[in-house]
Amino acid sequence: MPLSITGGIDQGDLALSLAHMMRDDLACAVLLFNRDQCVLSHSPNLPGMLDLQVGSLVGAHASTLPVHLRDLVQRTTQSGKSSCDTEFLTRGDQPSNSLRLTALPMHEADSNGVFAILVQDLSPVRRLEDDMRQCDRLASVGTLAAEMAHEIKNALVAVKTFVDLAIEKDAGVALGETVQRELKRMDSIVAQVLKFSRITAPASKNTSLHAVLDRTMKMMKPHFDGRNITVVTRLATTPDTVHGDENHLEQAFINLLLNAAEAMNSDGTLSIETDLITTPAEQPQFANSHHIRILIRDTGCGIPTESMTRLFEPFYSTKKNGTGLGLAITQRIIHEHHGIISAESEPGKGAAFQILLPAHS
């Protein structure tokens, strides 16, 4: 909305009043320019927001200002219309600041081409968003810690019981195997919790998705052969490049393939397909973007209907000895790669997991 000025009010006083209002109420800074693109006035906090080593900019020409601000001034002078830009300006060795620049021409008859540029620092908002995400992660870690303590306690009870029996009856090798198995389960739970809760940035690079899938299937081949599972692949995506972390993606696929194999007793069929889609109909926010779709289907027992809504919930598992962390870790990895994962299943007729990852040319 264009600014208006009232006749008889000095433009410099108006600029200062506006600057103080924006500084105090909206946490903004303001510059007032004339038609020659020179600064008439500005709020005191402006040089600090733009990281300019000057006390005052009054009289300075727009050509001496940061490039994004200069460009906005030039466009506004030519068009006489309001506009809004958001740009990241780097402050030396400090993190980048996100600044919103808004041009507001004054259209009154006596404005003489004067217009204002409002500068709003969005960095506190960005930091708040990051803090909220961190709080959400910490809340999840708290839940995980409580559940982990419960699981470890159960395992320790079993270990203690059998150790007591060993002392009484000298159970020998059989008891040793049981203790070893329970300790291994404890170690697995702790390791998976650490994988889920540890904040590690993916080492992203251009990666062949098919190469990752091929490597994963080779690792899983003994597991499939031992259950007499037939694996059918149709890797049709060309090109198959994604921007991501090979090790993280491999971990996600291993979790899904292990679940599929365990859902089939023997003589089952596991199919893995890839293709390129333009607009996922069920995800309108991705309209007109290219995604690689990975479909992993099995002919196993399927997922109970009541479990579908809790499928990716940490520590929720339909398996007797499952930790319930595999799918939670998988979902986190896919989300870190700006993708989505979903599942469909009908009890007794198998399950299908669909992953969408942004294609990278």
C-alpha cells in the first residue's frame, strides 16, 4: 500500500517518525530516497542491519549501497510501483542475514518522487524456526530415552534371571548363548536410538540412485536367499541422479528391505521399481517438479489396518522382537533429502512403500 504524506509536514521529519515507528513496533529500518536516488534520511539502526561502516548515509547515492538494495531503488524509480524482495546478505565471517526489502512510493501530489525502502531483518524468525525444530527433536529424543530405558530394563531382567540360574544350576553353553543374544539386543537398541537422535548433516552430492539400490540388494542377497525370496527389479528411471548422502540412503533402503523380507516366511516375491514422475497427484505442493519414485512391494503378511497411522512412530512395532526404530530412521532420512515416504497395505496381501526423491539433473 503506497505511503501518503500530509501537506506542510517536512519530509525529513516524516522519515524520522516513520523510522522510529518501524524500529520500535516492527523491528525494521527505513530509508527515504528522492527521485535522484539519493538518501534523504534513514533510521539509526540501518547501517548496522546492512553491515555498513558508516554513521550516516544521508546524501549517499543508491549506487554506493549493497547491490540488492541498489537494484530495488532503481526499479522503484523507473516503475513508481511498490515491490518486495527477500535477499540474503552476508556479514563477513558471520552467518548470513535474511533481509526483506520493501519499496513504498509516496503518491501524493507534493511528494516530488520521494519513496521509502523498508528493511526488515528476518533472521530472528529463521532462528526461531530452527529452535522450534530443535525443540521438537529434543522432545522426540526424550520419548526415545524413556522407551529405551524400558527396553533395556526388560533385557537386563532377562540377563539377570539367567545369570542367577547359571549360578544355581551351572547351565553352561545354552545360558551363555542366551546372555549373548540379550546383550546383542541391548546394543542394537542403543545403536538405533543414537542413529535416530544424532543430528548429523548429510554429506550430500550427486548420487546415482540405482547404484545405491544395486549395492543395497547385493548386501541383502544372502538374507533373501536364506528365505528363498525372489527379487524382481525394474529400475527404469533415466537419469537416476539425486542429490543426497549415499550412506544415509543405503541405510533407509536396508531398513525397508529387511522389513519386507521379515514379512515373508519363504517363497515370497520382493519387487523394486523406479520411475520418473512430474507431479505427484497426492502431493500438490510438488506440482510441476520432477521426482524419482521408488516402489518396494512384498507379498508378505501385510500391515494391520490399526497400525498404519503409527507406522513411522518411534518404538512402535508389530514384530515380537522389533525395536520400532527402523521405519522412524528411514522416514527421517527421506525427509532430510526433501522427499516423502508413504505406505499401503492390505492384511494378508503384502505391503508397498513409496518414496519420492527430488530428481537432480
